[in-house]
Amino acid sequence: MNSRIGRVILAMALIGLGVATRPVTAQNVPESTAPPPASPPSVTVLGSQEVQGILGREIRSTADENMGRIVDVLVDGEGRTRAAIIDFGGFLGVGSRKVAVDWKALHFVPTAAKKYGIVLELTRDQVKPAPEYKEGKPTIVLGASGNLESIP
């Protein structure tokens, strides 16, 4: 690549990141408080066949029962995915309730349409007695074996 073109691209990237292109001197900012030079952010390109959103996606049991739809995903303070909130039960949205299920109880399986089906390792009978999820209240998560666990 032509070095002039490379410098122009670098200058444009730095301007786009809001980094000044003129040198920092003692008159502008004391050297001891000058921020470290900014590095350009990394970029990852994900193809539409590799990833897809899951909110609103239907959940099926291993017995192919309709378990509801994912309406939210809970993560802990370290960013680890802990639970999926499923809008469970009811008919056409009437009588449904939100239930938190352990993320490990979900499996993403390829389907013929090149989308992933989401399968829950629990039956409707195992999910029915689970307490309702209410935002702002302590969350009780239904585990893969049907046991209940509290998330603070």
C-alpha cells in the first residue's frame, strides 16, 4: 500500500475517533496527565448465517411442546448470561406469565431453514409450578433439572 494513502487513512481514523492530530506539548497538557495514545478499536464481522437475535424466538420442549417465547435475557455483574425470561403459558397472550429459566437449560439446534431452533430441557409440567419473574424482585431461576435457584 502506498505510504501516503496509509497515512491519510490513519489520520482519518484518528480524527473519526476524536483524537487530536497535532502533538501534545507541555503548554497544552502536562506530560504526567496526558492520556495514553488511543488505539483503533477492533472490528469483527459476523455473517447473518452465523448469528441471530433470540428475543421473541419460540422455545420448544424436548417433547416438541410450545414453551413460549424469549422476552428477555438476564446477565450477572460480570456479563455472563444467567437466565432467559420466557413468556410461558396462556393462549394468544392471555393468561401468560414470565418465568426465568437457567441459560444452561437451553440448547440451540440447527434446523432445515438454517435458523436455530431453541429447545428447553424441561416439560410444560416442570415449568408450570415455577414462580413468576417480576423485574426488580429477587429472581428465582428454574434449573435444567427442574430445581429452583435464586439469583440475587
